[in-house]
Amino acid sequence: MEDYRLSFQFARVADSVTFNIAEGSGSSDAGFLNYLKIARDSSRECEEATTKAYLRNYITYKESENNWSLLVEINKMLSALMKHLKDKNT
């Protein structure tokens, strides 16, 4: 049961990343920036869920490393877009 709750939470926050990007893309730059911050926070929740899944032996070390690698890339992209929006408006 616990692994189901954790996988459900992971899916929920992973969806939150994409939904916030999509929703914010139709906003002003300032509004979009706020949505991107929420998306970045959600991706960090995915990092924590990955760590918990590994520590509880629900996923392998290789799977956790793959998740972490992908999440690092997502965070880099979000940070770069956030920086672009900030620089554009200064």
C-alpha cells in the first residue's frame, strides 16, 4: 500500500510540473515566472519521492540515478527559462 501512495504522489507532482508550465505559458512574464517557480518546487518533490522510493527499496539504484539525472535536467531548463524571463524584464 505504501509503495502505491508514493507512486501516486510522484505521478501527481510530475503532472504538476507540466500543468504549471502549460498554465503559466499563457500569462504575462511575471505570471509565467510564478508558475515556473511552482513547477520547479514540484520537480523537487519528485526528487524527494525518488529518494524515498530508493531508500525503501521500491526502485533500484540505477532507476533512482536515472530519475535524478532527468530531474536535474528539468531543473536546469526551468532555471534557464526563469533567468531568461527575469533578464528580459530588467
